[in-house]
Amino acid sequence: MKRWLKFAAMAAGFLALVTVAGIYGASEYYTSQHGQGCASCHEMAQLVGAVHSSGHRNAQCMDCHEASLGTKLRHIRVHLSGAWPEEIRLRGVDVLQMTAKCAKCHQQESATWHAGPHGVTYSQIFLNPAQNSKQHLMEDCLRCHGMHFDGSIRDLVQPQNTHGPWHLVPPGIADQPAIPCQACHWIHREGALETRPAERISVAGAAVHDSLALFDRRERAHIPAASLTFPQLHDGARAVTMSQDPRSALCYQCHAPRRLETETNASANQWGAQVGSGDDRTPMGVHEGLSCFSCHTGHNQNARASCKTCHPQMSHCKLDVEKMDTTFASAASKHNIHWVKCADCHVNGIPKVKTTAPHEPPAHHGV
């Protein structure tokens, strides 16, 4: 009996050793083949082909994707069973693992994203008492916050009321990013090899990176930024001039105006969506027509140094533009920097700009 147990233990150990060696040996094989090993499974061939035409064509599959023992065994099981989906898509947990791997190469971008509002976590968004007590959490919240989450809002937060206290259902998700890299970037998007620009990209000649795209939660697919549309917004009855920077079209998918509310002048006159309603921040007033990226940087949305990129420090009023009474200087200001007009401060009329006569050199008289 003891001899039989000994042989069984040896066989189990040998089998485990072969399994582990085989899986990790396969990893080395896949890496050395630059994805061709992954493409040998025909359901993966299209994805491998796409990444070879993308800005990440020099990266290995496992530079971005999780390659743990459990993940590999799951892939083998699904492949051998033939039960793979018609289109392979990442799970929410896979996206979060990839986000950590993005930081290994994109260190500066990751650091600025973490420092900005888009680096917000699930707990910061969905356990906010001030917001949750005002209205019920709903499925549409996941359209912008948690768009890669696998499940409904009920699977994420409980209880579903305005009283609380609220808690997140999935374990370990509290400190995970609710707006990961893949919310705005399509990694397998075909395009040119990414390189750092030699100089700052002009806001006038807006460049659209090939990977810039919105992840649509309903379709479970990315939509390129250049294919997204802009809303037509109004200030009362007047149509507002809007920048057609295609990068801004991505911003509008979440920072969108609210539908016209009933019993308002805009609704009664059918003027169309209004600037500043909902989460909209369309520039108006002195900044009308500007792109979001004229002032905000791409990953952390910081705008602290933006004034000096367009106009001198002193305004026509001889005031420091960064210290004028706007929300740029103080969040408590009544004058939102997105919509500020000269008339907001000059309520009795805008004074004419004083001009100084050019200095004339003294006349020279003959002797």
C-alpha cells in the first residue's frame, strides 16, 4: 500500500512538473515567436494580426496581457472545449491587470493620469455619500465610470437606495481605477508606430493618435475618436461655435449636455441642447470655439499653465488674467472660466480699449 502511494505521489509530482514546465515553456515559445504562437489558435489570429499593424507592433503579447498559470490553464480549457466566443473580449479583471502593465512603458502618462480626475477609483465614484444621497445609482453611471465592469450596477454597489450606507460588492475593487487606460485607448487599433513628438503639438493642428477611441460598454467595442460626433449646442436660441477638434469628440461622450428639461424656455421654444447643462463644459464667451485640448492636457486634464499659451499675462483691463475673478483663480468664483464673458464683470458696458499714441522722435532743426 505504501509502495503504491509512493508511486502515486511521484506520478502526481511528475505530472505537475511537466504541466508547469510545459506552460512556462510555451510562454517562452510565444514570446520568441512575437505572437505567432498565440495566432496558432485561430480564434486569436485576427487580434495578433491587428496588433502587428498597431502602434504597439514591437511589443510582445505578454508585455500587456496577464500570463499567470491560472490564466494559461483557462485559455487551454476554453480552446480545447471549442467554447470560445464569436469575438474574444477582455474581462474587467483583465483590463485592470493591463492598466498596471501600461505603466511599465508609459510611466509619465500613467503618473499624470493617476494625479488627475480620470485616475479616480471605484470607491471614490460609487461610495460618494453626497452624490448617492441625491439620486439612485443607475446603469448609465457605468457608461463613463466603470465601463469595463462585468455586471450591472446592482452587482457593483449595494444597497440601491439614497440612504446607504453603501458598499462595493466585488472584493478588492475599491482602489481599482474606474476609468482605466482602455476607456479612451484602443490598443489593437491599426496605425503608425507611436513616437514622441519633437515639439509640443499645436492646438490648431489637432493630432489624433491612432489609439484614441471610446470604449462603448453596450457594444463592448472601441469607436475611433475620428468617428465620433459632436452635439450641436445652443446659448438660448443662438447656436454656439464649437471646435471640431476630433479629440474633443471623445470628451463629449461623457462630458455631455443634459436633455432639454420640460417647463423651460429652451424646451418651449425647441432651441436645442444648452451649453453648461449636465456635465457639459463647452467654451463660450471669450473662449468660444476653443478645443478642450487648448487648455487641458491629455492625461491629467491640468489647465494651470494654459492661459500663457494663448495671450499675454495682462489683459486689456491691465489685470493679471490668472488672478481675475474666475474659477481659474478660485473654484468659489461665480464666473466659470468655460463661459466667462467680458460683460460678466463690466455690467455697465465694456469700456473701449485705451490706445497710446506712438512716441514721435523730437524734430531736428537746422542750425
